Amino acid sequence: MKKMSPLLSVQRLKVYFPIRGGFWHRAIDHTRATDDVSFEIMEGETYGLVGESGCGKTTTGRAIIGLHKATSGKILFDGIDLAKLRGKERRRRTKDIQMVFQDPYASLNGRKKVLDIVAEPLRNFERMSPQEEKRAVQTLLERVGLDADAAYRYPHQFSGGQRQRIGIARALTLNPKLIIADEPVSALDVSVQAQVLNFMQDIQKEFNLAYLFISHDLGVVQHICDRIGIMYRGRLVEEGLAEEVYSNPQHLYTKRLISAIPEMEPAQRLAKRRVRQSVQEQYEGAYDQFFDKDGKLFDLKKISKTHSVAVP
């Protein structure tokens, strides 16, 4: 049986930002935001990139779409290395990758009507008459659960969940193969989060989309992702099937993230608190064991066919 090729293959990706100082404002060191990260996403799959704030997950997503320049490594999309492309060629190749941003209040231009916001990718890549453009936008708005008349309103006239749906509609305009969703529900109420997540799963089936789902919340990621990569200090420390990582975490950092998920059952909260305290004590006591003699996190090693952990 022929093995399927991944839609996206990130290989040893590094994104470093210079720290400047001195009289000449030269680079005296670097912040290693993403440091030797590798993973793959298959067509129609949802891959979750999880970690606390500052771990490098958003930088990784932005490097894939071209908002940050990769210091080194490969970003293979449909077999083409996007990291080597520049200008118009890069722009043409990344047409099939779109992004949904974290804050639905800041990611939409408040001075523009929804019609202009959603139609912007069409105006950049397609040649349509005003009537064709309007029909395309209204069709997309209806697909994401909004009225066609919403095209003539402004972002401030919508709720947070509706604004995020507008952002998703904008991402769908060019029929992409991959959507990078950067904390798409973190700014929303819990009840609205569930609606948006279920909706994202529905449109994934309809459009055969692949998602790179970036989040700090393992509880949310478990609901939507097929596989999970756990990031810590710019590197992956654990990777595997979502159910596998959640039910059988191997890295202490992963256990710490899982223990931080709120317990919904009142009768179980005391036990969960004790588990959280125990994991935190283990984490603090074994912190130095996460790194090699050079102070670098260990590389991932397979412990099963689908599960890898950064261990000595």
C-alpha cells in the first residue's frame, strides 16, 4: 500500500529573533522562539500545537504562513519548500494556506463592512465583478451561519462568536487546503467556544480542510484534534494521537498541562487539586532533567509507533 504524502511537513524549523544592544545596536544574542521543530499534517487532519504562552507555538504558525521569516529549516507544503520562496512566488504558493487569528475583536478592520473584509482575499487573488464578489461573500456568510445581509454591517455590530465566524468565512474564500487557527476560541465565552469548535469540525468535513490548531488549552484541543504536539521553550517535548497523549502522558510538562485542566465534577475537585500539587512538585524537582549538558531540551524519541517523547 502506497504511503500518503503529508500536506504539510515542517522539518527542523528554527525562528530566531535578534537581541540588540551596544552603541551600534548590533545583535548580541538571539531569542530562540522556535528551535528545531518538526511535524507533519495530513490532508483533512487536525494537528494541535499546545503549550503555555511564550513557548513558540504562534511563531511556528506565523512562520508557516510567512508572517515570520524562518531562520533555517524546511516548510514543505504540497512538496514545495515555502521557506525558500520569496515575493510573488511565495504569495502564490501560500494561497492555499489561510489563518484565523486569536482575537476576533482586533483581527477585523472596524472601518470596513463585512463585505469588504471577507472579499479582501478574492480581490488579491481573483478577478471578479462586483456582483460575483457579492454573491460569493453572501454564500460564504450563509455557510458559516450568518445572514446574507450581514455583508452590509460593521464588525462592532456582531458578538464575539459571530466575529470569529466572519474571520473563518474570510479564511474560506480561496478554498484553502490548510487553515492555521491561532487560539480561535480563547477570547470567547465557554458556551460560544463549543459552538465555534463544532462549527469548525462541520466545515472541515464539508471543505476537506486540514487544521493546524494552536492553543494553550489541552481540554479544547482534545475535543477537536487528531494528533497533538506539546511545545515547551521553542521545542516539541511530546507528540502523539490526541487520545494517547491525553490518557497516557509521558513528559512531566505534558502531565502539568493536563493537571491544569479544570475539573467539572465538584466531587472530584479535591482529588484533582492533590494530583495537580503532586505533579507540580515532581515538575519542580525534576526540572534539570529536562535538559542535556548544554542546557538544551532533548530530541523526541519514539516510545511507540504513534507516540514520541523528549527523553534522555
